[in-house]
Amino acid sequence: MRSRGRLVCAHTRAEARRQADQAHGQVRRRGSAAGERGRIAPARSRAPHRRPVRAPSSLGRAALRPRSIAWLRRRRGSMPRYSPRVTREEFLATQFPGLASWIRATAAAGVGSRVHERDGVIAQVSPSAPDASLFNSVTYRDAGALRTALPELESIYAEDGVRAWTVWAHESDAEASALLREAGHALDSSPEGMGCALDELIAPDGVNELEYTETPAVEDLQLVLAEGYGFPLELSRRVTADVPAGPSTLVAVAYLEGRPACTAQVTIAGEDAGVYAVATVPDARGRGLARRLQYALLERAGASGARTTTLQASQMGRGVYAALGYHSFGPMNMWERRAPAD
């Protein structure tokens, strides 16, 4: 069943400015102003699919948009500098459990895919996609666990006929990077690690006008993934034979003029909502579908207990996520091991 998203308006710009002045011992006379875009409230104050409007006094300084903060800083000269509410250390702590949850969900949906898990290392093994390293991903708890597991992983992938697999490692993990380079892996891609608190997110315009479903037909999902990522439809059918499912997995497809046009997946691990598999078909890009669909799913994730959200952004997607309120925390490098061509 398709539904319409909900646009949540938290407060007006005038009320936000009055709140900031009150914090500094002044009261600004209220006047009219355009509505401020909303932000996702913490899970404990919201029921699924619905967030009540909260008074400006309960939102704190994080409710101010960056341009409002800049305006106050110029005017008063005493406003503290805006900073992310998710630290780099907190972001890094989410990556192993988050990627592990995504790997499990993705493997469960693929033809013949399975998960290999041992001593702090989790790997997806997809013989039906032997040359697609993304669907043969590996994440690890620490460099020591990775060092121990690498020889076994090499044997497993070779025995299953997988010719390309990749290990996700943040740029700050110099030990893992050196280890992978020595083992014959090459740096294939460096998506940007990004994250923020859910109540930092800025609601995009038109969320309430989005047509989408959280129970998509698998054929619609396969089509959007293939066209959005530019790989063959047959590969999409193999790696997504079923819609990824589970109590901590949300998958949705948005429609444009009745056609499947955009998809996104959110996987909840602990208090973090990881965003994966965001794709928009080429002729539907530039219309804000991905931002609106992602926001709708994150609102649901917040209702399920998530407090933060993280992702790994491609070059194309970085601007989309920055507009939603995400902050950058450095590249999540993909170290690929690919067998020589026959």
C-alpha cells in the first residue's frame, strides 16, 4: 500500500530567534516569519509515522538552521560556533555493527548468498555476483581481527568462485590499510563517511507529497537498483531476489507519475540508523526524491529507537546528504581484491 509522507513543521524562524535571545537574557518582540523546516524528534517523544509538533523552547539551539545561527553570530558576535552532535569517534563506533547488519540483510535477499562470520569479521559471500565486489563486502571490528581472518577469507572467496571482494576501512585505520595493501588489495573507491543526530535532520520540501511504499514489489526494487546504479538488470535480480527484510530493516520505493523511480534502505543497529542502497533512476534525478524518501524512512527509524544516522556517500550523493544535515567524518575506503582477468 502506497502512502503519502508527512511534512513536520517544528517552529517559525521568529520563534527560533526569540528562543536564542532568551538564552542570552533578552526577549525579541514576536512578529511574523516564514515557517522553518522541521527536524526529526527523538524516538521517545514520537509514535510511528507521526511526530507531534514541539514547542521551540524544547528544541534547544540545535533546532536553528545553520543560516539562522550565522545570522545571530554576525548580529550579536557572541553565538557559539555550530558543531555536529555526533562526534567522529561515535561515527566510527557505528560502522562495524552497521555494516554488519547491512551485510546480513543483503545476503539474505540474494540468490545463493551467505554470511561468513568469525571473531570480529563479517563477510558477504555471493557466488551469483562473482565480479561485483560490493555484494562481496567485508567489515571488521579491529585490524587485529582482520589480520587473522584475511587468509581464510581469501580461501573462501576462491573456493566459491568469487573473483572480486572488498573490505571497508576508514581512512584513519592506517594499520588495516597497510595490511590490505600488502595482501594485494587496491583502493577502489572512497565514499565519504557521514552522520548526524536524527533531530539535526532538516526536512526537505515536499515530504508530504511523496508517493512511496514500504512494501515494494521486488520487481520494482530490482528495476530501480539496476537503472540507478547502472548495472545489468539480471545482476540486480540475482543480488536482490527478495526484498531485504527483518525487524531492523526498512526498504521503500518511491514513484514518479506511477513509475518506480527511487529506493532507499535503512538498517537499524543499536541506536544508529544506517542508510544504504539509495538509488534514483536517471530520468527522475534532480527532483528531491531521494532526500524525501530517506527522511520518511529515518522518521520511522527514530520511532523504532534510533538516535543517530550514518552512511557512506558517493560523490554524487554528498550534496544530497549535506542538505539533509549530515556532517562529514572522512572517507570509508573500499579496498578491493580482484583476481586477474583470464
